[in-house]
Amino acid sequence: MNARISHLFGAVVVALVALIAMTTYWQVWARGSLEARQSNVRLVYRDLEIERGAIISADGIVLADSEPGRLDGRDVFLRRYPEQGLAAQLVGYSSLLAGRAGLERSLDPELTGSTSDLAGVRNSFDRMRGDTVRGDDVVLRLVAAAQQTAMDRLREAGRAGSVVVLDPSNGGVLVMASTPTFDPNEGLVEALDAPGSPLLNRATQGLYPPGSTFKVVTAASALDNGVVEVSTEFPAGDCIETGGQELCNFNGKDPGEHDFGYALVHSVNTTLATVGIELGDERLEATMAGFGFFKRIPWDYPADQNLASGIYNRRGNQVRPGANVDEARLAIGQERLLATPLQMALVAAAVANGGQLVQPQAVQEVRAPDGSVTRRPQAVFLGRAMTTETAGELRLLMRQVVDEGTGATAAVEGLDVAGKTGTAETGEEGLNDAWFIGFAPASAPRYAIAVLVERTAGTGGDVAAPIAADVLRTLSGS
């Protein structure tokens, strides 16, 4: 055989083998990854042929459902959000153009009926027969009436912000409000460039200096480690010297001689900073980790929409425990400490339920198309943040914060409220992040709350605490 023909024949054989190998790879091994691409048109149409299950609030308000429509000559189901922006960041969206976010993404198996249980198997047979596949309905723990109150009060404040309310006994997410918001029925592309980043869920993705609300964590660490008792006495003074800089009380106030309990109730910076120095970063950061800081909080929500609270450097990267920190300023919720409203609601919930860290739960139950309940999540506790004794002491002190301290505007007639205010410096002259965290009823807590209002001239007591009062009033019917 001619050498040239031999070489040509060899090249053709190699090309054929390569073609067969590539075809086999894409049809067999890579088939799953190809189908998983949201840009896969066949997959998009297949998903649109599913009657996606509804998302419903605990008080019966439909937050998302599907309605029949036509697209490119095909019968499809289109997603609809009757309450528009009420809980848009939590519920998320399922969009032909934008993909999925929020609970629409994390609960996609339930909503499309593609779980591995018997209902999912049934839907697979329905799909093969050409029948309409109906996903499961998801009932949330969210209380739409309280969510509406939170959204209204945040809008009235005129600043971006967030409200989170948890059931401390089981982690149920009763309220998760974030403003500004958006309407997932339309304008998702526009929302990307809208002022105030409305697609951002500030409850889980907003990182803010927690200010004096963090003193609850510092107090828990100090009491648990025996550094102080509630009755430990501290001297008078308006400022202390630490780290080569002066650290002063709010408005330069001198509290006179006082005990540790008074310092927490009246938010005395100098005392909590002194305690932070004595604690040291190792013990304080260990307590922080027990409250859930330094890692993403695990719950039924997309992990990439859930940021970890902790200490961050100027490049926006989290500084791991053990790095050099200013213990005095860390202890009063400043330094480079940043926290999400969800994290601070978990701090309040841990005090409320006797010291345990509870996992947030968005879902109350999942219902099959025939109305039967296929899943009802149970409470999950992630560990102990503090001893029961310390939690009991903090509950009493936080009650005093509302009764006689900086949180008086969180009081609700007929409801015992406990809490802690925070007014965190933002680095902008005259603008603070205003906080309130707390729980109610103080003696038998059913609600643990965190309120955050961004870049306001007011304080936590002036701005955030009244919002907490209104939301708690709606929840309790007081």
C-alpha cells in the first residue's frame, strides 16, 4: 500500500475513533451535566410543562403558584407571585430568563415533584405517559400578616433594612423582610441595576457591624467563663485607653460606679470593652463559634445566598479565629465584626430557649397534590451557645433593657418584651446602622427578633426598637 494512502487511512481511523469516543462521552457520561444546564432548551421546556407546586404562608396566603399559558406554540405553566414583593427575597423566583433563586431553588425537588419518594416516582410515570406533572405544595412557617407589618415599617423608616423573626423553640422563620424589594412577576433584569440592590436578601446576605447587640454574646462568654458575675462591680468613667486609642461611652456618658448587670442594661461601652480584654480573643471567639459565627448557617435556603457572620478584612475576606484582633472593640460589636440579621436573630433565640442554637426552618410542611403531608420538618439544634444558667441571667437583664434601659420603645402593652439595642458606627459621619434584637414573651418566648435599619441618623432605640414592637404586636395580637 502506498505510504501516503496508509498515513491517510490511519488518520481517518484515528478521527473516527475520536468521534465515536466524543459522541459516547456526550451521550452517556456527560448527559446529566448537559441536562442540568439552565441554557438547555429541551430542559427548559420540560420544566415549563410541570405544574410547579404553590408556596403558601402559614396564614394561608399564596406567595407563588403556577398558571397555564402558551409559549412558542406549546402549553406551559408560568410562575405567578400574587403578593409581588412581600417576601420576594425569601421566596425567590423561578424564571425562564433569570433561572431560580431563594426557596424556589432550594425547594425545587419538592415544587417539581422530583423528589426520591413515592410521589416523585409517581410523577416520573406521569411524565412518561405524557400526563401533566404536578409538584408538591410547600407551606412555610412565614406569617404573611407580620411580614407585611415588617415591610411597611421598614419602608416608613426610609432606609434599607431587614427584620427577621424566628420561633426559638424550633427555628421557624416567621418573618424575613428585606427592603428595598422587587416584584418577581416582572423586571428581574431591571432589578439587577436598581438602586439599593433589591435582589439582595439583607437578612442573609447583608453584613453589618452589630454594635451593642453583640454585647449579649460578650456577656454570655464572660459569664460562662467566670470572668464576671452579674454583680461584679466596675468603676466610674466615661472613657478608657486601649490599643493606643480612647474608647468612650455613647455621648461620653459616665455611668458612675456600677455592676456588670447595669453595664449590659445601659450599654456601657467601657465596661464591656474592659471585660472583652480580660476574656481575650480565644475565649470570646469560641463563644462566637457556639452562636454560629464564622460559618454559613445551614438551613433550607441556597447556601450561596447565606453569608457567614464574623470578622472581615478590608478586602472583604473573612478572618479566621485566632487572628490578631482588638478585643476591646470586638467586645462592643465594632472592630471588623460583621453580622447578618439572621445571625443576630439566632443570638436572641439562643438566649430565649435556654442557650441552645436552633437551626432556622423555612418549611412547615410539604403537601402532595392529593393534600397528604409528605414532609414535616422537625426542630434541629446545632449545639449549645451558653449554659442554661447564663441564658437565664441574660433573659432577666434583657427584660430590664426594655423596662428601664435603651430598649424602652420596644415595649408592647400586654406582652413582656426582652431585648438589646445597638447603634453601630458605619464610618460615615452622622450615619449609623440601627439594631434591635430581642424576644417575647420574656417568660415563655415564642418570638426571637432582629431588626436592622441601614445608615440612619437615629439610634437602635429610636429607629429599630419601635419596628420590633409593631411586628411583635402583629404576631401576638396584642
